[in-house]
Amino acid sequence: MAQSLEKTRGLRNRDLVPYIGSAPKVTEILNGIRKLSLNMIRRLNEGLGISVDVLIREPMQKKASGSDIDW
């Protein structure tokens, strides 16, 4: 979510504070430490027009490459 917001909308972390609540919460969400609450999802959808489907989607896990596998 973070990279797409930065690229497509030119938003930075501090731009998300009004929708998420605080700078530390924004950082935690973007780093995958905290999940979006229902209220945050609503505010991001209404304020920035971000699809609810995008906001509730689980982050994709990194696929292992040959160099990541310990044979």
C-alpha cells in the first residue's frame, strides 16, 4: 500500500496522519507491524478514494528465490 500511495498520489507518511491518527501509527502500518482498523479504512476510502478492496487485502508475501533457499 505504501509504495503505491507514494507513487500514484505523491503522498508521504505525514500526509496519511489525518486518516490514520498519528505518525507512529502510520509508520507501524506501512511497516506491517499494525493492521488498519475499520475506522482507518473508512477514512482512507472516503478521504483519498482508495478502494476498500485494496485496503483490506493482505500484504503479499515475498516469494523465495533460488538464493534465498538453503539447499
